[in-house]
Amino acid sequence: MKILFAEDNQDIREFYCSLFSECIPGIQIVEVENGKNGIAELLKRNNSFDLVITDYFMPNGHGDLICNYLYKTGSNIPFIYLTARPYEEIMTKTTFFPMRKGLDHYLKKSGNVNNFYHKMHDICLSIINYYKESNMSAPDGFPQISEYFLQTIK
């Protein structure tokens, strides 16, 4: 599984990337610090990511650049805003979020790891259902992530 993770704060980026690295052996995570670099990685790698996770507010390109790019290109790459900003604020600032039902998700940064695991389990199930309803195969990593986070919830 390959994840694009856009977050300007290196400590936060490393923390969340380590949570994903624990659940899937061999997972590939490409880390970038803003939306512009996120789009550059998507283009460079021919949109070959299985999941995109991004903060909203970042210098040199907010997360909405990536969200809008995925929508405008007709991509089926699942997208998660992982941000401290309230959902309502994101809704008013992002043109194309959440336009792709089952693919676009919001997860509030809280510092509560159990809450993160619980929400990621639910998000993965939603993504898996999207692929099933679209008669497509979900990347192998989503069931693994979902199961790992479910088992880890305390």
C-alpha cells in the first residue's frame, strides 16, 4: 500500500506515519510538507497512491489543492483531511469536499490515539464499501488497516 501524507509539522507527520507503518509491513509513505509538493508527487508517480492524507492549512499550498486536483482529474484515490480545523470550516473553504461519496473523509486531530484508531477503522470500512459498490477491488491495505486499528482500540 502506498500513502501520500501532506503535513507541514514534521513531528505530527512522523507521529501519524509511524501509526500507519506499525499496521502494514512494507507500507510506503511519501511525506510532503504542503499541497503543492503533494500534487507534484501525484504527478511524478502517475497518481499511483492508494490513499492521500493531508492537513488543511499549510504554507505553500493548503490541502484543498490536493483535494481539488483529485476531484478535477476524476481520481478514485481515497482522501482524508486530518486537521485540527472544524469540519464546518473545511466545508466552507474547500470547493470539492466532500464531493466523492465514500472516498472523501474528515478526521479531526485530537491527540487521542484510540479515537484516531476508531475513526480510521470506520473510514477504511467506508472506502472498502465504496470499492465494492463500484465493482472494483480495494487495495489490499485497507482491510489490514481496518483490522489492525479495530484490534488496537482499547
